[in-house]
Amino acid sequence: MVPRIAVTAGEPAGVGPDLVAALAGDAWDAQIVAVGSAALLLDRARACGVALQCVPFDPRAAPRPHQPGLLPVLDEPLATACHPGRPDPRNARAVLAMLGAAADGAAGGTFDAVATAPVHKGVINDAGVPFSGHTEFFAARAGVDVLMLLAAPGLRVALATTHLPLRAVADAVTAALVSRCLRLLDAGLRRDFGIVAPRIGVLGLNPHAGEGGHLGREELDAIAPAIAALRAEGLDLQGPLPADTAFVPQRIGTCDAWLAMFHDQGLPVLKARGFGEAVNVTLGLPWVRTSVDHGTALDLAGTGRADASSLRAAVRLAVELGARRRSAGAA
């Protein structure tokens, strides 16, 4: 069976529609279905010099491999006209409707996976809708606990906390949180990546992993106890490790994935290693979701200069993981 992948167009004023239009020009061994405004996708394709024809998506038809330049669209019209680089809060609910339609389609089996272009969190909040990101939105939609994992060539990094102010991170890092994240990471590596016995490195929160409590007690009071309890259950865990030496060449290949305690602890290393090829994966959902590793790039919208590499990588991984999930379900 040909996989069917939903690709959301993201923030209308950002580069998402440009990237989806560029993606539609490629050949894929999967059916690519854009979720967003068909009119906007056509407008951006013209602006970027991309030959594109949009057709209404028919979920009843059998999926076929993508035909370059011909894009099925699950149309979610905008509330008001969109201008590249100028986000409008009046379109925020259309963005949320787009995300909801993709999530519901995946939950109902219409889509094998969802790949998402970037959204603008601030604009959605400016519209009066509390929104901290795709990951949290999809978790609430599915009613499950999730974990953000970013994967680049040769490196996978998961985040114990995501979009929190730095001053709130220490209070958030508890033994219960670390244990929940490690369980999700171990299960996700097994189910989605096919790793039979995952090896996971766990970073400390503080410099030098707390220096025996002299530079903070989170390692002693929360992280190490969680690691010890899960090791007793059979998980293969290293840590807590000082973050400044965890990714040196001698160590980086010793683990299948790493758990960082906060957003900017692990992601700078990952993006330095593979920016443009890194993919954001939401572990724990009942369906596959991948995403780009970058933001809305408002300054590039409509110029034709945006690089679609990360979205292509996200779709490739969505196809792979979606197929693995389907095979596991059929077994």
C-alpha cells in the first residue's frame, strides 16, 4: 500500500507555503496531501516560479505515488488575505483548523503520518488562543503524554522540557518528569526507529552535572534516582552526564539517543551537526508526526529563496516511520 502523508502548510505569512509548493515538485513513493489554503499555495508557487496544480483531496480514492507538480489539497481557507512576511492574527484559527484536520485524519487512519511546516506561536497567542507549539497541541488533541525528539544524521536528542522560560526549568525537572520522558524515549526508539535495545544518554541540568551537589541538587534529587529506578527495570541508561562533554567525538556514538533537560541544552549541538537535515519527531502520539527544524523565516516568504531541505527530510522520515507503524499494526 502506498503511504499517504499529510503535510501542513504552517504560518500563512511564513515560508511554509513556499516549502510545500517546492516539495510538490519532487517525485515521492508516497501520496503527499497538503493541508492548508489551496489559493495561498498556488499564489506562493507563482511567486516562487514553481509549476503547480492543486486538486481537491479525495480520501476515498486509493493513494498513489506523488506526481510532481500535481498536489492534492485538503483545503483550509484563510480568514483574510495573506501578505508574505506579515502575519495576521485573524488567520490564526485557520492555522489551528489546519493542524486539527491533519491530526484528525491521522487519528482516523486517513493519513499514515503528518509532517508539519513551521507555525508562528506568537501570532496564534495574539489571536487570544493559548498556544505553546505543535507538540503540545497534538498531545492535547490526542490526550496522551508526548516527547519532543530531534533527529539529525548520527544524532538524536530528546527534550525533558520544551518551551519553558529558563528560570522555570529547574522547578520542572523532577524525578517523575525524567522517568516519564525516558520511558517515552525508550518506547519510541523501539517502536518507531526499530532499535531493539536502545542505549540512552541522560544529561545533567547543571554545569558538570551538579559537581556532587555543589552546583545544584537536581542531579542528586531527581535525575539520578529516576535513572536508577529505570535501570532496575532493564533500560540501558548512562548519566547524569555533564552536557559540555556528552557530545564529544569519543562519546557521541555510544548512545542511540540523548535526553537533554532543556531546549537550548541539546538542540544547538544537533542543529550545528545537521541544520537543514534535522527532523522534529513527536514520540508518544498514536500516529506519526514529524516537522522541520526551523522557524517561519518571515523574511524569506514569497522570495523563492527558502530551502526546503528540512521539510523534505521530515517527509522522508514520516514515510519511513509511518510504514513501520503500519507494518507493526498488520503483524
